[in-house]
Amino acid sequence: MGIFASLLETRDDIGFQPWPRAWLTGLLGGEETEAGNKIDEESSLSSTAVWAAVTFYGQAVGGLPLKLQQAMGERRKRAAREKPLYNVLQRMGNSEMTAMSLRETLQAHALLWGTGYAEKEFNGAGDVVGLWPLNPALTRAERNKETGELQYRTRIPSKGIEAVLPARNVFRLSGFSLNGLVGLSPIQTNRDAIGLGKAMETYGSRFFSNGARPAAVLKHPGAVSDPAKKNMRESWQEIYGGLKRSHRIAILEEGVDYQSIADNNEASQFLEGRTFQVVEAARIFNVSPYILQDYSRATFSNVEHAAIHTVVHSLRPWFVRWEQAIEMQLLSERERAEGYFVRHIAEGLLRGDTLSRYRAYAIGRNWGWLSANDVRDLEDQDDIGPSGDLYLIPGNMTLAEEAGSLGMDEPGGDDPATEPTDEGSPNNRAHTNGHANRVAIAGGFRWPAGE
């Protein structure tokens, strides 16, 4: 059982009162759209395009490693596994949910309602040891009328009460917002566009379910009595009604004429309209259409670039929202001062094939911004010890201002390497073979070659 449910009877100090019946407004199917149907956050998931967008974000964000780390000096960091929050973000979100389930749920809430809420569970030391999602449809942010401080009001229908939680007890993940606190619901903001897509789905379903349309009909040349019409209508529906019995040839007697019936769906651009609604959903959720399984304009090259675009422009903003919300709301001021922070490990989303990755690693290794351990960490492998932390650069590269100290100043200087020596002497061999034999650089230290 969640901490919120288990502590309801003992948290009288934050205030309880019967929840108002007015809160039922808008919870009975949503508001009506211009297309004539009702759309709310939950019912919008019956749209395949909305479902694909929400599950994509939930699985991508929820399944990506999100690590609590501590900065050690300017360039080094370590995983803060001793902190309870590390386990909440990586393994168990609470005693009933995995970390992925928790983050996937809050991501879906933020995408549909604009904001996801979760109550914090603390241990005796004040550390966050669990997050329990709150129903976003029944939770709202408000200001305390007396103190002006932020608080959250949420309902528990099963108990017929509402609770007011102080901001320090709630984790909030907001999407795009106009006030900086509560995100706008993409579903409510774009209700008519989503409603149109749902209306087209309903129309298509009813057309194929109820359409008694044969491939051809026969017209009677004279008047037909009402009983004859009734009999003809019932027999026609029995023979040709429904998808499985469509496109049969009708055969009638009494001098009827044959007349072909054309299918007007394509003429009215029904299929094109359905495709356009997928593009509309892609716009609403800021993803490429191929993410929603629309490959009508996909090619081998543009899908690859669309994947990069999705990571950079679709997922990265949510990564930043998660990271900053966690650091602000789940880390104490002291922990932030001690260098604790969280980061998504998103490199895996941009990985190419094995050969492309190894080429990229080779470039970084040879030019000095990747060590062997850096490469192994990117490949999710254990390090090889202190020797793997050395950084190498090409031996013929150096800073211009250091050229003189390395024996590369103008001829006639005092550098022993430039003065005449015997052909077999060490100095002459160094001068002949160039700077690469005189200086090796690794781990930030320089030493003469051969030492």
C-alpha cells in the first residue's frame, strides 16, 4: 500500500474535508468537441496516434538509466549508490512499483494532463525512499490563502475526502506551462484536433460495420408497395449487410435494371484524412510521424536523421525537465552544495552500428578527449583500472607557445637537439625522427621518450 493511502488517518495536521461534488464536473467523458464527440485525457488514449506518442515517451524516458551522481572536483564524478534516492531512480520507485513503472507513469501523466504528481515517502533521516503517483485528474496546485505558500489539493474518492499536501511532500513534473508551475494539457489544448481523428475512426468503423453496400444494385422500373419494400430491405440487409457480405451481386426479378455503385471513401479523401490525423498528433506531441508508425514518407536516410532529431528535440527537453525537477525537489540544499546531481545516460539512444561506434571511439581516443575507461563506460563495460584513465594525443601535436621548450625553436638556439652531433648519438636520432620521438603525452604528464 502506498504511503499516501496508509497515512490518511494520521495526517490530520494538513487538513481534510469532504470533497465537493463540483469536482465531478468534467469527469464524465470530457467536454464535447466540434466533431460532436467527447474527449478527455483518458479517452484520448483510444486514439492510436495518441497512444503511440504517449507510450513512446513513457518507455523512452522510463527505460533510460537515470543516475544519481556526485561531482568529485572539476572533471570527475562517481555514482552515489549509498543514497536511497539512487535506488528510487534506478531500481524501485516504491515498494509496489519498479523505477521504470514509476517514471513511465509520471511521464504519461505529464503528457496527458500537463503535470504529473507524486507524494514523497521519507525515511527517519529525511531521505526520499519512494514516490507514489497521485491521480492528476484529481490533483491541483494552489496557494495557501494565509501563507501564500504552494500546496496541492487531491481527492481520494474511495474515502470520500480530499487532502491538502504541502509542497515539500509532493514531487511535480510539469510540461509546457504558462505560469511555470502547472503544465498545459496537450489533450485539452488540442481537443478538437484529437476529436476529429476520433470521429474519423468512428465513421470508418460504423461504415464497415453497418454498410449494406453491394458491388451493384438492380433498379425496379415501377412502383413498389410498402410490404415489398420492407421485404426487400430486410432480405438485402440479411444478404449484403456487414463487411463480410459486402460486394456481392444482387439479383432481383420483375424487370429490374443493373446499376454499379462506386465507393466514395477515397473520393472524399477519407484515407488521406486519416493519415493527416496521425501527422496532427505528431505535431501535438513533437515527434516525427515515423515514431507513430507512419512510414509513408520515410527513407533510409531521413529516418536516421529523424531519430537524431527525436532524441535532441523531443526527448532531451524532457530529460532536462526530469533532471532539474529531481535536483530541485528531491535533493536537499546541502546535497546540492555537496555536488550531488542526476543525469540521464542518453548516449545509447544515439548509438550507430558497431563499426560506426568504434570509429567514433578511435577518433576520441586518438585526439585525447576519451580514455580507455571512458570508452568502456560508454559500452557499459567495467573499467580496466588506473591505466585506463590515461589520455593520449598525437605525438606531433603541441601548443604553439610550448614549441621552443620542446626543441622546436629557430635553428641556432640552445636546444641540444639542434646542435651538430654524431650520426649515431641519441640527440641526432631524436632530431632526425622529429618531435614525436622526443615527447609522449598521457594523463596530462610529459616525459622524454625512452625514460
